[in-house]
Amino acid sequence: MTIRTCSVAGMFYPREPSHLEQLLEKFFRNTSSTLNAFGIISPHAGYVYSGQIAACAFRAIPETFSGTFIVIGPSHRGYLTCTSSIPWETPLGILNVDQEIVTALDIKIDEFSHQSEHSIEVQLPFIKYRFPRAMIVPIMMGDQDSTNARNLADAIYKAICKMKKEVKIVASSDFSHYVPDKYARQHDTDAIKALKNLDIEEFYRRIAAEGVSACGYGPIASTCLVCKVMGARNGELLQYGTSGDVTGDYDQVVGYGAIAVV
């Protein structure tokens, strides 16, 4: 069977299953939530930096969920928007792809482009650990402008309606990259405030005006748009932090946010 094998296990997160389980157990033990989010925004850095914040995001979805996660991650290597139809490996076991939704999306399938991209992969151990019966639909997003974000959101929503399945959306994104901590916190928080009312046009305006170097602003926008038509009304910031909180170096940080779309 052809599968998408782990690309960054042993670098971004532990490769050894028992070590990974222990780490994820610790992350989730330190979170709590009574939410039932339509979707979430979760960071995709190494777990030592952003794993606790990612767990906070996934905690906003009840662990009883056993449907399909549509995981949208940015392309860090310039590939075009595409999906994947083969199972994905994690150290905790295989995650199967929901073939029906992939077909309904009518988005190009390109397994090669997914091979070394980490933005989706880093989310999957959280899903396999907390939602062991769930399936996934991996979508890597190329051009992230607002038109493409809306087009992708429309395609996702139409596929969901056609298949009539229980779905949660995950936007994989870090926020500011390699800027002083004070700058990251100020500008990231300002951009995130635009998501409070799921105002995507204002979110894009603030991203551009303040130079917020979020790598997955398109996946964030598409996720909010899909969730909004599904009934969501707010983007709730659950936790924010920077790499400086871990390293003690506040001169050049990356920002991470956990957001529930409810």
C-alpha cells in the first residue's frame, strides 16, 4: 500500500511512539475546554515550541468526534494548491484519507508536493492521539490571496454539503516569524482581533498593513469562511505565545496562536 510517510518525525516531534504519546498526554493534561468548535487554528512548529498551544486548539473539539478533519496547511516550497488521496503515516498509526470528500472537492491530487511539507504533518499526531477513529483530508494551499481563500472555502463547503458528513476544519499556521517578541505580540494580537467576528477582509488588511508574517493566513481565512457558513460566529483566542517563552531569546521569535472558531 502506498502511504505518505513521516517526513519530520524525529525533528518536529518524537519518532518513538511511546515518547510521542507521553508528550501528547502531558500537553492535553495541561488544557481544558467545554467548547465544540466548528474549526480551529493550530501552529505547526516543533512541539517543544508550539505543542502545548496546538493541544489547546485541539482540546476545543470534543474527543468523541470521529468524523473527518479537513486540514489546510500552507505550502512552504511554492507548490500549488493540491490534496492527497493516500493514507498518512504517524508514529501512532495510519490516518486514512476520506476519499469521498477528496473526490467531491475536485482539487488536484499531487502526492509529490506533499512529500516534504510539514505544515499538515505536524497536526496529524494530535488527531491520531485524540481522535483515533477520525479520517483526514489534507489540503496544501499555494496562492493565499483572499480570492483563492474564498474559492477554496467554497469548494470545501460544497463538498461537505454533497457528502453530508461530520467535518471539522483545521488551519495550520504560525504567526509572526523572526521578529522581536514585543513586535510579534502586538501585531499578531491585532490581526487575531479581526477574527473575533470572522472578518476576513479586515484580517487581510491588518496582515498587510502591519506586515504580519503569518505563513498560513490563507488557510486561516478559508477555515473561518467555511466555519462561518456552517454556523460559526466568533474566533476565540485560546492561547498565544512565542518561541521566546521557551528559549528565553526575545530578539527573534515566532508567534503561535490557538484559536477556536465557534
